[in-house]
Amino acid sequence: MAILVTGGAGYIGTHTCIELLKKGYDIVVLDKLSNRKRESVNRLMEIACRNFKFEHVDLVEIQELERIFTENKIEAVVHFAGLKAVGESVEKPLDYYRNNVMGTIVLCEAMQRFGVKNMVISSSAAVYGTTQQLPISEDAPLGPNNPYGRTKLMIEEILRDLYVSDNEWSIALMRYFNPVGAHESGRIGEDLNGIPNNLTPYILQVAIGRLKEVNIFGNDYPTKDGTGVRDYIHITDLAKGHLKALDKVLAGSGIEAYNLGTGKGYSVMEMIAAFEKVIGQKIPYKVVDRRPGDVAVSYADPAKARRVLGWEAQKGLDEMCADAWNWQKNNFYGN
């Protein structure tokens, strides 16, 4: 039996695949490589010292998806495939609804036809939107501020309805906060095409000289220094959280949401300072207008994941920054 990992060539997908392979799982990786290179898959095999099936397939290609389920004995699906940039989702909402929502529906239909009803799925803290509840627990009000977050909430609601219709489904909704860092080998990390949408890769590309300065989207938020505050989590901790969720999913049925975060918030300025300390150089920046859809403060209450899954983040901010820089300095142009 194998685990199908959609979007498995991506940032979170590759790191989760490493953990799956380390634990002895057989995997089938599906990715259309829209924002990654095949080299990511090659490096993943190199690190894990194991080969696996790779399918260069778009999730909405129904016939290809059915072929994958026919050719492989799939036990569960870990679903990462989708678009994820908040700012881009405001500019191109239809792309996000088509890719994220329709892609998940097509996948679930295929799973249903082949009797595969175990799923760990990438959701997001973006489903919470602007909430007065801090830290944010899984029972906080849901109200996304942008199309990206709304696609994630729609997917969660679709899956809840799916479970109501058939209680054999077992689904974990992973609401994670802000992944940072890279594999300790420095061989895989957050490899992006074009200008980054997220803070950490932007800082790294400024530090290495690919970009001139970091854009800080607003310094007039009601926070300690006026810049947005987020919960940053090491990518390896995040990946291990998915394995804990998979254990839970394979052991029973039901549908549950889990926050994956550290429970600590850091501002944009604090993140820049942390990277300056690790890298040993100043990071130039400029303040620009707020970005549509952004919230002032967001950090997790990870107590449920600790209690139910037995998972807890282990790595701190210094290690996140050091591993991220180790990846970037050894991969100037990415993979």
C-alpha cells in the first residue's frame, strides 16, 4: 500500500515526503511542476536514498488521476496541491477557485470511486481571517479575508459535507501558520519562480543579492512595532505534524481540524532582525502600502495537536533562520 502525495514536489510536500520515506512508507508523488522543478524530486530521492513513483500530472486530469489509482494500491492521500499566494489570489481569484476547490473535488471523486477514504489535507490559518481570539484555537470564528483563505474554507466545508454523507471517511484538516526553514542537508528548501510572495524567501533573496530590498507591507498595524505579526514554524516540524495526522487518520474515521504552529508571534521587523543576526549582515527594506487581505496578528494555539496527535514544534526561530539561510546560500538560483 502507498501514500499518494499531491503537490509532493513543493516546499511542504518534499519535506513531508522525506518524513514519510524515513518512516518506511511507499509513496507516489503527483505534481504538475507549475512552480517547482523536477530537480526537487531528484534531490528528494537523493536525501531519502530511495526511489518512488513520480507522476507529472495536473490534479484536474481525471483520466490520468484514475490511471494512478488503478496502477497503485493507494491507502491514503496527503493533499498539498494548490495555489497559495494571498496577494495573487486577490488579483486572480478565479485561478484560485479553479485550482484549489475544483482540484480537490476531482481528487475526492477519484478517491471515492476507488474506495480510498483517508486524507490529510493542507488547509491554512487563513481560514480564521481577522479574529479577536489570540492565540487562535480551532474553534475560533472562521472568516477569511482573501480568496486564498476562502478556497481553503470552502474545501473544509466540502469535506465536512462529504464525511456527513459517508462516515467511513477519515480526514485531517491541517491549518498551519507560516512555514520557515529548510531540510538540514541544505538540498531542498523553498524554491520559488519569480518574486516571492512570502516574507522569509523575500528576505533571503535580498540577503543573497537577487533582490534589492524587502518590501514591508504596512507599518501602521496595531502591533508592537506597527508591522504584521505571524506564527513561524520550522518546515521539518510541520512535515512531522502531517505524519502524526496520518497515523490518526489511518486509525479510525471522522474529520478534525488541527493547528500546526509554535504558539509564538514575531513581527516583520523581528524576523528581519533574526535573519540579520544569523546571516551577519544588514537587510535593506522599505515600507510600502498594506497588502490587500493581510491581517495584523495571527498566531496559533497548538494545544489540540499536542493533545490529540502527540505533536509539538521542536525548533526555534534561530534554527528556522539558520536552516533557511543554509539552503539559500548554497542554492543561489534554487534547485
